[in-house]
Amino acid sequence: MHRRRFLQAVPALATSLVHTPHETPVIDVHCHAGRGMHYGAQPDTADPWTTFNDPRWLLRQADAAGVDRCVIFPITNRTYERANEEIAGYVRRWPERFIGFAKHDPVTEAGRIERLLRREVEELGLRGLKLHGIPTPEMLRAAAELDLPVLVHPPNVEPLVEVARRWPPVNFILAHLGSFASRNWREHLAAIRAARKLPNLYLETSAVVFFPYLRRAAREVPPEKLLFGSDGPLSDIRVEIHKIKLLELPPPHEKLVLGLNAARLLKLDQRH
């Protein structure tokens, strides 16, 4: 089925893009938008995280889930200068709904990342950095100087923990509680241990399949160190936020996880 016909065929997502925000913000810190390296490929011939994630699809999910704002960044590209400009364009179009993060590849863009990030923050208004892999020194220097949180999906937890220890000025958000789709449950445990010890390491909740580890994180990690993320729109925001509801946190703790922690890290009071 063609992507456009598919989106039109999902009545649960056919909601208005008019949104009334909560008094306490609900912020999803892990969402994807825009064109990828295989944009324009025929349906079912390329990975969906390399083709196109429609921001309007994301907004419909967010509305249905009761999410006020989404942190968005590009899907997979070989280099990211143009993709980050696209993200900034979505933020300009929907400034009350989207917060933009830059994304960069530490290999294909090596030597240019500091310059690119400075422009993307100072001119385009992006507020953080997302990457797969371990951040390089040039990324870390830029993040420290520009006061950017870094959302990281590493191959495993321990190398990122070592980086976080060496770079206390930078706030790191570890995606997927350390293991996408709970592919290695031991990585969830390593992430929980590290977040308890390191003041600059936070855990993000998206795409954790083995729910007991999400419950364990909520029990063992201070509530100020957990941030709600969905990995939307391919991971449905409505499903991911329901996992947070299932934790049955005390209301003040749930508000921290669902948005107040993100608002603090992103300094929304100062930059919004």
C-alpha cells in the first residue's frame, strides 16, 4: 500500500492538528521526522527509517496520546546538514509542538561537526544532538560549549558510561534504556546501575519490550533521571505512553517522567 493511502486508511490517527496543551507539559524526547537516504523508494523496498517519516503523522499520534511536544530529529541519512535544516523547518512550521535536535554521523561528517552544530544551534534554533554510536571528542566539545543534551543510541552501554564519566559538563540521555527492543536485557541492568551513579546520565524509555526492566528502572532510578520517549512514529506514541501509565507512579513522579525532566534539561523556560 502506498504510504499516503496507508495514512489515510488509519482512522485512529485521523485527528485534528489543533492541540490544547496540558498545564504540566507532556514531552516525548525521541521522535523522528523528515526524509531519509532512500526517500522516494518504492514501498516495501527500503527500511522505513530510511525513507520518510511524515511530521503530520507524528502530530496525529501525539494528539491521540495526549503529548504536547515532541523532540524531533532526522531519520537515517549518510550526512545530515540538509536533514537538520529540514527538521528546523518543521519546528518553524509547528513551533508549539516540535523541538528540534540535530543529528550527525561521527564518521562521514568528521571534522565538520563542530562548525555545523554551531550553525544549527545559533542560526536554526536546534536544541540538542542525537546520534547512533559513541560521541566523538569534536561532538563532545561542541555539546559542552553550546550546552546541548546528547541523546545517544550506542551499540552497548559501557562505552557511553565511560564517556559520561569523562565529560561531566554534558548531559547524556541513553535511549531505549540501553537496549532497543530489549535485544539484550543485561544492557538494561547496566543502564540502570550507571544512571544511579552518574549525575549527568539520564535514561529514556522508548521501545523497551521487556516491561519488568522499565518497572525496575522506575523503582531504582530517581524519578528526576527518567524521560519519556516513544521512538515515534514507527513505534506508536500511544503504546509507549501507556507503558508509563502502567508503571503507576505517584502523580508527582509521573509528571517528572512525562515532561518536567525534559523541560528542565532543555531549559524550555529560558528558550521557549
